[in-house]
Amino acid sequence: MADGSGFDWFQKVDTNTGLADGSSAPSPTPAKPVPKKNVWNEEVEEPDFDTEGMSMEEIENKMYPPEEKSSTLPWQKEEDKESLVEEATTKVVVHTATNPSDVLKAAMGNQPVAGRSDNPYWALVDHERSGGDQFIAGLDNFVLCGIAGPPGCGKTGMLLDSLTEEEIANGAEIWHFDFDRGGKTSKHAHHRGKTNIMTFDPWVFKRESGNRVPTDYEATYLKTMDLLSMAIEQMHIQLDYYKKHGKMPERYLKTLIFDGSDKWEGICRTLMKVQDLGLGADGIGAAKKRVTHFSWHVRKTRYTSASECWQGLMTGGVHVYTIAHMKHTYDSDGNVIEGQDIPGWLKDSDGDLQQVVLMELIEERDDLGRRTGVIDSYAILTKNRTSLDLPGRHRVFHRAPPELGGSKWYGWPSLKYGKFETDQEQGSNATQSEIPS
């Protein structure tokens, strides 16, 4: 509008299209196709060809030609394929692992079977069908045994004797987690110089002054779990070695003794009260604080962190023993019920054990009821998942003063083979010696 009105800048615009008056509309931009997604919100690739009359298998084969399909799982690197194929020529070992992918990596190598899904756990089925692990198949027994009894009844001593001479010569080891602090003294007295018995002290103490409770319960808990994790790692190492060489390595773990599961339960209970529920600054402050029924699962969860490791070691061929003292039971008035003592481990853990052994000490008395100094220790197998047989009482030692014949140590010879048999001929093989703790 060059009419001198001052509105020369004005341009007439169509209010419907937003275009300058007289301008042609641009060609429309094609809409971007919306990708198809499945129920997991993952994009699904659609075929770019006519699928009419084709089956799902034919469509899949055309979209993904068989020669282009890969049997490599997502976590397997390309360079690992050659080693996996080589691994498939030998029998593989599948054992308990903390990471499922570790199990699969150990079992992979077989080519996919036509008609199967891509579920990677088919490798485990193939492994079991081919005979499984030869070391595990050759075991005499699976051992996860709870042993409970009074102090000085020979619980630890009979377990430290549970290796055969051949096993000792071949490098078998006993790992002793010693909460009761009797392991080093027993080893010093009866197994001095033996490097195949390894004693670990789980306790950790605070070094700074001013602690009315010097025990560092959290550090003790973590140290114990680290030691158990190390045992599981050792189990995997020796099973892998056996798979490749048909024998155990130069040093291997045969027996793990968790000596003091009642002490472990106390650690878990104290941590529940102090750290998890905040009932006190330390064990003393929280000792008398009441815990609701709904909070005790915290203690159980902490305790079973260890017992689940025991089960994993057992299924990997390690003989596992957990030892506890007996504890009293009480009536509604708080009085001790005589003869009703129970093992001091977590009550719910009984179901995890394959075997349970209760120990008893029988003291001889004369006609006037006086102690003669003669004591016999017996082990009684009260539960055995691996057999219907319960062989009865087994004498572990006989203690007597010299004038009454002296002391004899019998131990429990069949434990060397993971069995719990009463040795009827033990008297002829007994040796006169001091009694291990």
C-alpha cells in the first residue's frame, strides 16, 4: 500500500492458512510412521514385504535368514565364540553361582536345537542330560550337618579328624571359622604343624578407647560374609580344575566348619537391634529393648545370609558342619525346663540342614552318687535327609583317670566319607590319648 498512509509494511494474510494473500500452499509433509511396540514397550520390526499366505516361521526366516542368526548371547563377546566351541568338546561343570550369567557362561557352547526357544537355560538341561558334573556324581554323600552339644564333648575334635590320609596327601583342606576360639588350641594340641587345617578368627574389635562394648559387630558380620564368599570362590575354582584335569588342584577345600552358629545368631540379633532398628547405641543399650513380632525377620535375613552360603558349598561338594552349644527352654513363669535344651542355632534353620547330630556327656557315679571321673561322650544322629537309617549312639571318647584305665579317643571315622555310621569295631582301633575339645 504505497498510498502515503504509513502502512506500506502491511501484508494481507489469509487467516485460515496463515499464508500471504495469493500464495500457494506448500505440499504437505508426510507423517512419520509410528513404530509398532510390544507389551514391554519395545519396538517391533515389521516385515517390508507382502506376508499374505505366509506362516510365522516363513516370515521369520525371510526377515532373519538362518545363516545370519547368531547363537551368541548378549553378554558374550565375539572373540569368545572360539573358546566356547572348544569348551563344548568337554563335559562342562554347572555349579551354584551368585550370578546366573556365570552359570550360563560355564555351560554354553552347544549349538541351538531346532524348535527350541532362545531361553539360554537350555544349556543347563543339556549339561544334566549329558551326565552333569563328574565330581559331584562321585561323592559319597552331601553333608550340611548341624552339631550341637555341651562344651568339651569333642564336637570340634572329631571334625578336625575328618580327612583321610590320602586326602591329606592330595592337598585336602579344612577351613575352620572359629567363633568359639577353641580351634587354635585344639590344632596346637593335636594337629600341630599341619598346614591343611586353616583356622580363621571372624571377630573384629574396636581399637579406640572408651567403648563399653569393644566388639565391632558390623565389621565381624562383614568379615564373616567375606570369608564365606571366599570359600564359595574356592569351590568354583576347584570344580573348574577338576573338570579340566580329572582331579582336584594341589590345595582344595574339602570341609568347612562354622564353629559357633549360636554366636552368629547373637551377632545377627544384636545388629538387628542396634543398626537395623535403632534400639540402642550398642549391644548393652539395646539388650533389654523389646522387638515386635514383625521385626524378627531382620535377624533371620542376616542369619540366612550365611546359611545360604553353607547350602551353596554343600551342593558344590564341600562337607559343611555348623556347631552350636545347647540352650535352655523356659516355661511361662521363666523357669528352666529340665531335659528340654535345644540347639542354639536359629530355630528356623533346622530345615536347611541335611543332618543333625546331638552330643551328650555321660558321667559315671558310684553307689553313693559321687563322680568317679569317668566320662563318655556320645554323638546321636537325629536327622538324616540322605538316608532313612539312624544308626544310634556313637561313642566319641572315653575319659578316665590312669588308675581306671586312662582315656581313649575314638573320633568318628565314617565322617571322613560323609557318612554317619556307628563304628562297632572302634574299640579295637582306639588309641589312648588326650581328648580334643
